[in-house]
Amino acid sequence: PSSTGAAKAVGKVLPALNGKLTGMAFRVPIVDVSVVDLTVRLEKAASYDEIKAAIKEESEGKLKGI
């Protein structure tokens, strides 16, 4: 593991998540790559397909390009 500022950066981009994330970086043998291991605690039950659909919808809408 290595240190990372990614979790803090997310809080700046998405203020509602500020202070709610922690992060860890690890090295991978590729020049340009990013790895995300995201673990969340949901308020209500959701299926894997529902989560993927919500992330896809937001990535194509108001969060596009970040």
C-alpha cells in the first residue's frame, strides 16, 4: 500500500461525500492506470444491476466528465 489523496479529492468534487471516504493506493505494473476498490454501506437494499445502472446514469448525466 501507498498513500493517496484520491479520497480527499472526491470530497472536493462531491462535497456531500466530504469526510465520508478513506482511501489507499497500491502500485500496479502499468504506466497509465487507476484502480478503484469501492466499498459502500447503503441505506436500503440494492442489487448489483441497480447499482451499476445508477452509476452509469450519473456518469452520463450531471457527473459526466469528472
